[in-house]
Amino acid sequence: MSETIYQGLAGVNVDRTQISHIDGLKGELIYRGYDIRELANKASFEEVTYLLWNDDLPTQEQLSAFSESLKPHYKLPAEIIEVLRLMPKDTHPMHAVRTAVSMLGAVDADAEGVDLDNIHRIGLSLTAKFPSFVAAFERIRNGLEPVNPDPELNIAGNFLYMLTGEKPTEAATNVMDVALVLHAEHGSNASTFVARAVASTLTDGYSAITAACGSLKGPLHGGANAAVMGALEKIGSVDKVEDYVMNILNSPGGRVMGFGHRVYRVLDPRAIILKEVSHNLAEESGDSKWFEMSLEMERVMDREMAKKGKQVKPNVDFFSASVYRMLGFPTDMYTPIFAVARISGWMAHLYEQYADNKLMRPRMVYEGPVGRSFKALADR
Ligand code: CMC
């Protein structure tokens, strides 16, 4: 009897969630009922993190209390700085991110508890510390001393401050904040699923987030933003975009990075917002090269995919590449920046998973040999 195989778990509902929902046909994304387009324009990353971890948006009083509860966690324990100094300077920064989370688990005397109070404490600590260790590694690998966090700044502003050592402008902080809100949560994506699968064994929260970091790094997931920038750098100018894209599409299994999605069949709403941000930054900076190359890539892909009758549109990683470039981030930092945002969504999912857990243990259809007779080693 043939059994159905859902390769890549495509189309499989593994659980229920109240955190977010994607309508891939309409191109809509909601966080607990609120449209991402509205949240991106009106809510801060702290507000959105509160929303993801609770039932609704905070009141002013709740938001102030929540923001204050993050601040004591901004500073990194000395062991984390030490471990970041030990990392090879040319390693992929996602190795540093994954290692820092693992080390934070090792130095937390209460790492093991999976009761919701403890997971909430770990969530506050990790959400506050992700910007700190991403920025610290960036400075250390460039031969600079890490900058201590400034408790007066929000997560977005503090991240920029700890990277450069200079107080960021309001405009730069706002763009960073929008990027964090857009990347905070996205349903059962690969890294969130990994986090929930690891948590489903009732191991500790740090182990789940360490695994999620490893999953986010892949070029089919959070690594795509760096791959998009790598492609734009390699192409070099607008007139060479068409040849580049056609070469990929004409090679077997070729994938143009930053396009396509498992769920969206129309344009990802986050890509629409980031496209506008990228356009604005290009106009303000006078450096429109990256935006124009991106537009040309979108045009060629639209034309070619229409010919094949496929719905393959830019995803969130596509325009975030040019945005991060114009904000001055090095290319290999793009995925760590994604992680700075996604920690809030990962933690929201850990709360749900630990609150109503069922071990994740799917099956596989065995297609190997059966009934073989064992031969002693000397007879093989
Ligand atoms: N370039 C060219 N063709 C594509 C692409 C692409 N980027 N994405 C999908 N297609 C085509 C593909 O050729 C396939 O055609 P056919 O059915 O004839 O073989 C069809 O669309 C379906 O593609 P798939 O790869 O089977 O679909 P999937 O749901 O398994 O993959 C994906 C989704 C995101 C892995 C894929 O679109 C991809 O590899 N994109 C490039 C990497 C990327 O940008 N990843 C970021 C994903 S979104 C945000 C995030 O998670 O970070």
C-alpha cells in the first residue's frame, strides 16, 4: 500500500497557534489579529514582542514596565565576551550567535526549568542580549572593544549604538525598528518549527533557541538575505542583472535567492514594506544602485515566472538586503540581524509549546532492503 509522503512537511499542520497567521493567497500576515502593515508603521519592536508573548497590545503602562524589564538583561556576562573573543575572526557570525546562546545556557544556573515563569525570564534575557552579542562579535572581529549597552535606548537604537559606539539618528533607529518588527514572527517557518520540535522533548529553552539559530543560518531560510546581497555584489550593475538571472533559471534546479516562498503565492507583504524603505533610503542617500538592481531583478523574474505560469515573488529577504546595505551593515551580519528580531517570535512559540506539549516524532516511509541474512565480519 502506498503511503502519502509530505516531503519538507509541506501542507502539514503540526499544531494550533494563536501567535500569527499567513494568508498566502491574499498576501496577508497578522500577528495576533493585527495586520503587519499597520504594526510596521505604528508599533515598536518592544510593543510587538509584548503582543507576541501576550494576548494583546500593551497599554502605555504595560509597555513601560515591559521595556524596563528588558533593560537589566542588556549586559552580557563576562563569559560570553570571552567566548566571542575565542571565535576565529573570519567565522560566519551565525556560528558566534549560536555559540553565544549555547554559552548563555551554560552559565545560567536556572537554565533547565521549562515552567512558563522560567521560560519568560529566559525570553527577556535572550531578547535583550541578542543585539548585545551580535554587536559585540562584530566589534571584536574588527579588533574593537565591545560597547556597553545604553539602558536609555530601545532595542533598535541600542543595537546600532553598540555596533558603532555612536548614538544613532532617530531616522536610522526607526528603519531598524521597522526591520525588527517585520522579521519578528512568521508562523511555522523552518527555525521556529525546529525550536518547537527541540522544546517538545522538554529540554531547556536555550537548547531550542541554539538549534533555531542553526536552522535560520541556511540559505533557503534566513541566510537568503546575505545570499541576495552576495548576488547583487557579484552582478555589479543594472545592465548585467538580466544575464545573471537567466543563467540561474537556465541551470537545472536553479534558484534566484530572495524569491519564492512555501506559503505566499502573491507578494509577501513584508517585501512590499521593505521595498518602500529601500526606495526611500536610496533617495535619501543618493546611492540608488542596489535598489535599482533589485528592481531589475524583480522585473526579469516577474517576466520569466509569468511565462512558466509560476507564482514566485520577492520574499522578505529580497529587499532587506539593499536596506541593510544602505544602513551600512556588512553582508554576513544580515542573518544575525534577522535573529535579533526573530528571537521574539521563537520565544512566543516556546511558550505555546511548553504550555501544551506533545513530543514531535513524525515517521518515515522505509524504502531500504529487508530480510537480509547477517554474515560474520570475517565472511564479508
Ligand atoms: N528561483 C527560481 N525558481 C524558483 C524559486 C527561486 N527562488 N523559488 C521557487 N521556484 C520555483 C521552482 O523552480 C519550482 O518549480 P517546479 O515546481 O517547476 O520545480 C517552484 O517554484 C516551487 O519551488 P520549490 O523550491 O519546490 O518550493 P518550496 O516551497 O520547497 O521552496 C523556497 C520555497 C523558499 C525554499 C524556495 O522558493 C527557494 O529556494 N527560494 C530561494 C531562497 C530564499 O529566498 N529563501 C528565503 C525564504 S523566505 C524568508 C525566510 O525564510 O528567510
